[in-house]
Amino acid sequence: MRTEPKLTRLDRVFARLDREPERPAHIDVPKMSRHRIVLFAATLAFYGAIVWAVVITSWLVRLDWQVMFFRPYQQWSEIHWFVDYYVVLGQRGPTAVMVAAWLGWRSWRQHTLRPLLALGVSLLLLNITVGAAKYGMGRLGPHYATIIGSNEMWLGGDIFPSGHTANAVVTWGILAYLASSARAQRWLSAVSAVTSLGVGMATVYLGTHWLSDVLLGWTAGLLILLGLPWFEPLIARAEDAIFDLRDRLRARRRGTSAVPVGAPPVVVTPLPDRDDVAARSSRPPVHLAPGPHTVRSERSPVTPAGSRRPPHAERHPRGSASSARPVTGG
């Protein structure tokens, strides 16, 4: 009975690192379902409620001030070094490089540009929406607050919503969005949610953001992930256009190295072999004696001097008619 070799976990890991022979036939692309539309609408309403609560200086603003006066960085100073490193998980540059490297490998392995294009579209939406909200509302951060108890809105700041939190939601949440299985999607969604909330709390701990900034940043990032399926047709068209451009460039590159169509044929004369040329050049020159030269068949045979073969009277030279031999009876 033939048994298949049992693969270890390390063998399965290396098997997944290999490139697939061709693009998978079916790549699950999230669609804007009714359930997702409901979640998007609810999240958008929550976004508006947070903004309204800050604008009217409600209990949320009072909570912001209470947390600021609590000064968490002084209460738990022993974890300050860890928070300084952890907050990097929400910075745009390092997180984008790490996630782009992973999605670039996914793109190479599956012969598709969709992971990288989805990351690019989500980051573009993040810069537009969060940047517009930051500079539109102009809220000052805790370190630059002017009046105790005020909402610090429209004073030229750029703190509301939290860019660190929104960036963490988008960059780590895009991994869950592009997951290839439902189980991986659930796990990655939970990890990205905890990571992004941790990044937001780290900014509150350091005193760079209000608590309401973190809530609005988390909501802003979630809105981008929920609305990303609306841009899937655009991503597909961009991928087709890039692949078409690649094929045209390859065809043009091949056309320049080939013989153009309609050109006259080129007659190629084979060169003599180098060994023959060298052998001919090494031979000594042949000098012919003056006078008429006879054909070899017309020359009379000459017995060389010192030959062991005695001369024969009946021997005739080559090419001459031989005399008839006597016929003897038996």
C-alpha cells in the first residue's frame, strides 16, 4: 500500500511561499451587500454624533478634560518606554511599508495587483477624508489647549480625528479585508481592531490626543474599510489597464529586436572555417617547374632507385594498350 509522505508544519509554510503557477480562477472580492450598507450607515451616524457632541461641548468634552488632567503618562510612568514604541504601529510610514511588503508578496504569488491597488486606494481615501476633517475643524490638542473646558475647535489645530488611530485601522484592517478565508478574516479583524484601539489609547496616554479624537479616528478608518467595495470596479479597471500597458511594452520591446516586416532578405555568406584558413596559411608555397605539364595518366612509369621489385619485360605503362596474353591450353 502506497502512502503519501506526511508534511510537517515547516514544509507547509515553505509550500505556501512558492508562487502559484497561474492566477487563481476565483478571487473573492467583497461586494457592497445590504448588511455592509447598514453597517456603513450606522458607523457614519456614529461619526456625526461624535462630531456633534464635541461641537456642542457635551459630556464627551468634559471627559476629555478629565482624562487630560489625570495625566496617564505620570500615573503609569513605568510603561512609558513601551508606549513610545507601540505608538509606531499607527504611524503612516512604517506601517505602510510593512503592509505593502506583505501585500506585494501576495500580488506576486497570485499574479494579481489587487492587494497593492486596494492598499493604495484605501490610503488615498484616508488622506483625503481624515485630512479634510482635521483642517476643516481645526481642533487643538491637549498640549496646546487654551481654555479649560472648551472644545478647542476652529483654532487652527489638526488633531481631530486622530490620524494615528485611523491609519492603524486602515493599514492593519486591509489585511482582514483581503483575507482569503472567513476564519482568517475574523482573526485579522479582531487583531486590527485591538491594535488600532491600543494605538489610540497610546496617544491618549502620551497626551497628544483627546479621547474623542481616538473615537472619531477609529470610526473614520472603519468607514473607509466598509466603503472600499464601492471602489472594487475601479481597482479592477486599473489592474487591467496596467497589465495591458505591460503587454504593449513587452510587444514593443520584442518588435525592436526582430526583423521588420517587408524588409528585403539579407544574403549571408558563410565564413570559412578558422581551422581551414590556418591550415592553408601554414602550408609552404608550391612552385611548378617551367614547361608544359602532362597529365598523370600520360606519364611513363619510373622505377625508383633501390626498389626491391625487379623490372618485368612484359610490364606496360599505365594507360597504354596491353598486348594480348597467349592462351594456354589446360
